[in-house]
Amino acid sequence: GSASPRARKTRDATACERAQQYEVGERIHGFTVSQVTAIPELSLTAVKLHHDGTGAKYLHLAREDTNNLFSVQFRTTPTDSTGVPHVLEHTVLCGSQKYPCRDPFFKMLNRSLSTFMNAFTASDYTLYPFSTQNPKDFQNLLSVYLDATFFPCLRELDFWQEGWRLEHENPKDPQTPLTFKGVVFNEMKGVFTDNERIFSQHLQNRLLPDHTYSVVSGGHPLCIPDLTWEQLKQFHATHYHPSNARFFTYGNFPLEQHLKQIHEEALSKFEKIEPNTAVPAQKPWDKPREFHITCGPDSLAAGSSGHTTVGVSFLLPDITDTFEAFTLNLLSSLLISGPNSPFYKALIESGLGTDFSPDVGYNGYTREAYFSVGLQGIAEQDTQAVRDIIDRTIEEVIEKGFEEDRIEALLHKIEIQMKHQSVSFGLSLTSYIASCWNHDGDPVELLQLGGQVARLRQCLKENPHFLQEKVKQYFKNNPHKLTLSMTPDNKYPEKQAQMETEKLKEKVDSLSPKDKQQIYEKGLELQTQQSQPQDASCLPALKVSDIEPTMPLTELEVALAAGQTPVQICAQPTNGLVYFRAFVSLHTLPEELRPYVPLFCRVLTKLGCGLLGYRELAQLMELKTGGMAASPHVLPDETHLDTYEQGVLFSSFCLERNLPDMMHLWSEIFSSPCFEEEEHFRVLVKMSAQELANGVPDSGHLYASLRASRTLTPVGDLQETFSGMDQVRLMKRIAEMTDVRPVLRKLPQIQEHVLHRDNMRCSVNATPQQMPLAEKAVEKFIRNLGRSKPERKPVCPYVVEKPAPSGSSGSAHISGPQVIRKLITAPTFKPCQTKTHFLLPFPVNYVGECIRTAPYADPDHASLKILARLMTAKFLHTEIREKGGAYGGGARLSRDGVFTLYSYRDPRSAETLQSFSKAMDWAKAGRFTEQDIDEAKLSVFSAVDAPVAPSDRGLDHFLCGLSDEMKQVHREQLFAVRHEDLIHVSNKYLDTGK
């Protein structure tokens, strides 16, 4: 190509070196460079530019990362709760000038190897990000995103489908009553069944009442039907303009190429305008305010105490003052995070409630930030007591200040977060800077965390009372203070339904016979449009030949520590962090203790150990590690559906200098965990039960699917016990007990099966230089561990020993002795059919149907994986989302061979089950083309080849005994799937009778 001479010279330079050669004032493809700054603490270089013709802002972060990201962000400041920015975000993705086909966005999921594609509506901006590791794919997706955002079709029928419409219950029969339908309408009905969301929505609306923050940007179900198509198009014209846009790119692809494409395909076609979308400052109050709201009853939360929530919130300064925002964010963590913080001690341990109120802590997503603190799960009469505790705690902090160790622990946390590399680093960065940049703050300054930490240390050195003075200024002497309380009302769902009925009546009553006729005809037109085969040939696409035929191998070494414990060593560029994991197999655990394993894991690292109380342990973990956790795992065998391994995974990471300390903490936890701390155990149980209950509305489809699979495989059964509705209900029961000691006594019984070195294997991911030190530390940890009592027999008579692949078994990339895994097999397990319905207080449903199919190593598994994607993209998406009005639906195949059909936030249920069976008939009839199959392969491979962080490489081998060779075989099976294979597996497995 016509590369500039400079680009040719630096072909081998790193992304950061290339970026550092730009000069301020240099002009590139219609843009001018305004700043070039190296940010070594995040190993990146920032290049800031602006577009000469339109004034569009641009930030490029060059970093040696192959997972490149693009995002464009518009400041969207609605003045009502019709959800116009949210409906617009959905509708722009329904076709554009260059790509006029329906729903190019969902179609690109199958024509690309993207690692992420989505769109988000926040209170005051809308963000469109995607990421991919393939340069051709990046150009394709960029072209689709630019055209969608700047030149969308915004057809009326798309607005009807995505936003809201009046439609006959049966669109083909004009005699059936009219109802509200639409994707966003149902999505927001789902959102407002979540009591935490109701609380945080009101909190923002009441604390910042002057401008855009007083409305619901996502749309309130009762206001969405006031939005017109004209208003939607008008909002696009004023807000989706380059002069109101911020462009962001990240990664190691060359910047010039991005600038050229963005300028040519979009920006060159616009003139500069004054967008007038700025959010004015909120006028501060001269005295505090109070509000009371109601919400729906919560049948899943523990019922012994109360269900009232109360929170006190304070308005803070503008988030564009970077250092003040950094300080207040840190101050907020000091006040509320962990068992050593003043509010945790005063509120959580008061026993008055179950957990902090929603949105606790620092909220920096609005132009002026706010801090909120309170309790949920309290009795209504304790509201005043909670408010008094909050005032009293603020006074105490002003008087006593904070221990130096706690400040150090938080600064350590910032250091470790900067070094820890996640695979979606680009996505984290675009989200991190979005709010500040949206209000014209400096995103580069925001990323220079090193400088902010240094400045804070300086302030504390010059004035030891620095933080206390901030508490006094912003909390004690701040009249802009809101107290919000929320109590459940058993009639709430009825009242909401009643208001929706009235809204519907008002809409229907105002219709003329001509309007009604039009609604009927439009409804039919929409149905026809949704049922037509769609031509997506205008969209760019990768081919199956663009997928790498082989996967990169991960070099692993296995060594035996202390004579017999296998340690897997994986040298990786981890940025100076050491990642340690241990897995202990639980095949000796008695059946009746199984349901308590998740609880054991949740509290193990939070109750203290050895001579350390739980406060000291929490403090040391913050100071020396990036976190230490235990979690229950069920690992399916790749060759047999009725064989699996159950166990507990311990995971943690730290800076190299703290490794001996971290391993010492693990030794203490293993040798003498403390299960006597009844008071604190109670607190932890209540918090967990509350958290689980709050999570159901968001993950209803997962809970439904887990429950459906429990009778199909032993793995499904155990997963339901560990993480399904059974677990939610068990935790609710424990939280309601007056005496928790019987439960507490089970923990030492579980400990006997878990906390010793028999049946343990460890793994370490660190840089090659750190390995010798890491191996020594792990060896020492293992030597200190006890053995279990020799007479422990496996409870399940069926335990199989299975060696993991190793160098001796033909896996070239794994050296050292074999790891022997102890698997449980259940030859007596009889899969059977069941149907379950949970009645929950939600106006939407979550439907799951599961089928037992084939294990990972079976070639059928590969065919079913492609089939699940095909059924989702070519059949279920249209049936369940577009026609049915659910927020989502599809098919997927899990590693354990269970094939699941599901829907999410779905207004229907019986019809959805019919759609599931229609989908199976569709698959058996083979109504899909070669191109459909290729698209499904692309989509499956974008998941198979999703980037893996250095900290997680080698994990599949460590946990499941999957070598890269086995994955390569599976890869080749996926490539080889043909039309007839898909029909074969449909007929073999997909039977509703199974």
C-alpha cells in the first residue's frame, strides 16, 4: 500500500514505539494530533486527535495487545422517560444506507470473528464498542458500525419491533384485544422487576433532579408508549453527529488505517454543528431531602427480618476534576469496603439488615458524582436507627481518621489492578473513561494513575488530616443530602399491571376505526417482514478459510512437589504477578454435606485462621494479595456423560514480592481455619442469601436451564445443588434460622475432606524469571500441609483414576510426570424427563429446556455445537425475540453434553416451548444452506478462539485434563461438520420425548 515513509521504517517496532513517533500538530487523514503521552503504568501510549472538519474527538491507546477495540460514543441527554436513546440504540442496529438488510448487527455475529460486539445506553451517553483480533474483521465491523450510527434507515416497522407497538394478541385476528409489544418495552419491564434497580433509579432521579438525570434514559414501561417515530428520528439528527461524538481505538493495529476509514466512510460527509447536549451543573440544595418509595415483594429473600431498604446519599463535585474524583473514590473504599471499614463495622455488623443498600459507595457515572451508604433487609421501624448510625459513623471518622495500613492496602490494590491483564482490557478502558470524557474531562489524565497515587501520598504527608477534612467537607457539612427508603408492597405488581392497563386503555380509546385498521395491517406487515427469508449478502464477511487451522500451543511443565503433589508450571508474560491455584478433589465427601460446599467456600477465606481474626486476615489479604478465593467446581469428563470430577478450586494472585506472604496465608487457612466465629458467620450468610436472591431476575434463564438439566446427567444434578435454585433456597433457609450452629458444625466436617494435600494438584502462572522462587514457595506450602486420615474411603463406590495427557502420552507441549485425576462415575444414574415451573413475582418469564446429548470428545459434540449456533441465528432469534418480543433466546451446548434451549425476559411461555419444538423440526428438515453452516462455524470459532489472559493459560489442562492436542482434534471436528452431520445429530438427539 501507499504507506508513509515513516511507517515503512518501523515495521518491527512495537505499537507503543510507533505511536510515540507522532508529533503534535501533525495532520493525518483529516485529523490533527493534539497530544502524545506515554503511560508506562498501563504499558500503553495515548494519542489524542481531533477531526478538522467536524470537531469530532478521538483517542487512540496503542498497546502490544492483539485484541483490538473500537468504540464510538455520543452524548445522549434525554428530557423524558420515553427511553428514546435506548430505543434508538436498538433501532440504528436494524439496517443502514450501505447495509439495508434487516438486523445487520445480529447477522455480523455470524460473519465475523469478533471477541465482543454490543451497544450500551447509559444515563447520558450511548456507546457502541466491538473488538477483534483479525485486521480484516476490524475493517468490516468498523464499516458496519459507522454506517449504523451515522446513516441508519430508522424504518417505522423497526421502531415498532424494537421500541413499542400496539398489536392484537393474535396479530392475524383483529377481534383479539390489543396489547403493548416491543423488545425495549419488555426489556424495561424486566429491569423494573429488579428491586435493586428500582432503588438505584430513584436514587439518581431524586438526587440530581434538575436535568437529564431526573428521567429514566432506558425508558420507563409506562412512558415508552408516548414515544413517536418522529421524535426518534429527530433525536438521532441532533445527537448522532460527529460534532457530538468521541471515537476510541485500542490495541496494536496501525492508527492511520482507522483514521482514513473513519474520515472517508463517515466524517467527511458532515459539517460542524454546535450540539448543545452539555449537562449543566446541578444546583446544590440548601437543606437535605427525604423520599419514600415502594417496590414488589421479594419471595426469594430471607424473611425473618424485614425487607425495607434505606440509603443516605451525598452530592460530590464534578467528575472532570480528576484528582478530586480519585481521592473521593479512594475515600469511599476506605469507608465501606471490607470488614475493617467503619461503615461495615457500624452497619453490616449491627445485625439490623442483610447487606449494604444498592449503589453503595462512590458513583462516578453522572456529571457530578455522589456517595451513597445504607442497609437493605431491615425492619421498617429500624429506619431511623440506621440513619443515626450513619451520622454517628461520619463523626467518628472525622475524629479518628484511618489506619495507615488500610490506606496502604488500597494503594496496593490500585497497583495490582494496573498490572493484572484481562483479555478485554480495551473494553475496560473505554468504559473507565466514558463518563469523564463525556463531560469534556481529560481521559489521558484519568489513565495516569501513577501520578495520582504519588500526589495523594504527597497530600497525606503534608497534611495527615487530609482525608478527614474531605469527610467533613463532603459528608458532614453537605446539605445536598438525600435519604431514600423503600418498602415492599404486596400489591405492587398488581398496581403496576393496573397502570399499564389504564395506559393501554387510554391509547386504544383514542384510536379511530381507521387507526385500528392501520394497526391491524401494520401488524400483519411486521409479521410478514419477520417471516421473510433475509438477504444479508450486502454485509461484509470473513470466510471459514480466514480462521486459523491450528491453535497456538501452550507450553506446560508438571513437577511433583513434596514427593507426590503435582504442580503445573506455565511460564507466561504476567507483568510481574504470580497466579497460584490449587484444586482438591472431593470424591470422599458424604452426600449430605454436598449442598453446604458452596457455603464452605464462600466463608472459608472470610472467617479468620490461626491467630488471625477475620479483620486481620482481611487486612493482610488486601495488603499482600489481589484476592484469595475458593469455589466449588463440577468438571465433566470429556468422554463419558456420567463421569465427572467434583472439587474445590482455590485461586489467588499477588505481586512477586508478596508471594511468601500469600503462601503463608494459604498455609494458615488450610491448617487452622476458624469456624467458631458465629456472629460473623451469620453476617456472611445473610449477605450471601441476599446476593443470591438479588441475582435471580438477571439470570433467570440460567436458573431455569440448570433446573431442567438436573435429571439428565449427574453433572447437571450436582450443578443444581451447587448453584441452582436449590442453593438459593437453602441459603434463604439458613439465613432465616434462629440458631446457625448446626450449620456451622458441618464446616469442620467438610474441612476434613478438603483442606489437606491428598487429592490436591497445584498450578502456577508467572514469568520465567519468577518461576524458581514460585516453585520454592509452593513446595514449602505443600510440605506444611497435613494428610487426611488414612481410613477415609471414597463414599461413592465408583471412583475411576484417569491420567491427564502428558509428554509421555504424546502431548509434546506438556513435560513431566502425569497428573492422575480421581473421577466419580454414576453407572446407576437414570436420566429422566421432568417439568418444573417456579412462580416468581416477575411479569416476564425465563424458559429453559434441556436435552442430554454427547460428550466433548464425541464428533457429534462438534456437530451439535454448530447446530446450536445455527438454530439460534437462523430460527430462534426471529421466533423468540423478533416475533415473541422476548429480550433474548437461543440454543447452546455446554461442555458436559447438555443441549439447552432458553429464553430471557420473555412475555410468553407456552408459545416459547412450541417454538422450541418447531426449532427441532426445522433442524431435522435441514432447512439451512452451506453459507448458513459457514456462518455458524465463524460464530462458534469466535468463541473457541476468544483470547485467553496470561493468568488463565493452561487452565483447561489443569482442571479438566484437556490437552491442546485434544482441543485441536475438536477444532478439526468443528471444521469438518457437514450438512448431513447436522441432520444426523438433529434426528439422533433432538426429541422432545428425550
